[in-house]
Amino acid sequence: MLSRIFSGALAAGMAAALVGCNDGPAPPAMAPAGGIVKYKGSPLAGATVMFIPEGGALAGGTTDVSGKFKLMTGTLDGVAVGNCKVTVTAVEPGSGGAISGGSSAPSKDDMQEKMMQATKSFIEKKSASSGPKSLIPEKYGNADTSGLSYTVEKDSSKNQFTIELN
């Protein structure tokens, strides 16, 4: 008798837990992604790359000395699968913008701090006339004018993007 009561309570508890799990929309599928940024054919170090998915949170990364970047969404590796608009910003070193990439990969906390600094610098540059000097055309810093968009696939082997800037 006691085992039937226990089994019934266990089944009811599991059913309640499953119902509670379906309260909100499922999070978007994520996939690892990265690539290289080139400006006028040469790798661009210290640039901030942002992917803005149609259905998911913003993902970003900072290029290293060889122009390579790895995308992260918050503290998670990767970006939401699907179509993404892309921005790239790069400012003169020492002008308060993006920090030049080093030879070693930054930690997640360091990268988030760099992304926040670069974003803050870019916003300040737009509002102040004597802000940091952009190393690339400013159109690339705006999702509506960059002309950059990519599709992130579930298959991460297809998510190595070459971003060519002129």
C-alpha cells in the first residue's frame, strides 16, 4: 500500500515538474562560430565583432593579432542559429575603444569586459565630437548600414566566417 502511494506521489510530482518546464518559449539553438576579419585584405586586430541574431541574444568577440575571433553569447560559447546581422568596430589603440588582441586567448570575463568597453567607446564616440578615431569606415559599426549578414548553421563546421571590409 505504501509503495503505491509513493509511486502515485512520484508520478504526480514528475508530471507537475514537466508542466512547469513548459512555461516559456524554448531557448534558441546555439552553435559555435567564429572567423577572421580583414580590412583591405589584411587581418584586423583588436576589432569588436557583433552578431545580432533574428531570434536570440547578441553574440560578440574580439579579434586577435591575426584577425581571428570566436563568438560568445554572454558567458556561453557560440551564437543563436539562424540569420544574423553583423557589425564590426575598430578604433585606434589608446583612444579608449577596443583593446588590441594579444597572442593568447582572453578569458570569458576579459572578453566580456573588452566587448563592453568597445561598445561604450563606440556609443561615446557617436555622441562626442572628439571621440576615438575609427580605423575602419563607421558604416560597419551599425547593423543597418554595415551590409554584413551571415547565417549561422547548426553544423559548427560551417560557421567559420571571413568578414572582408573595404
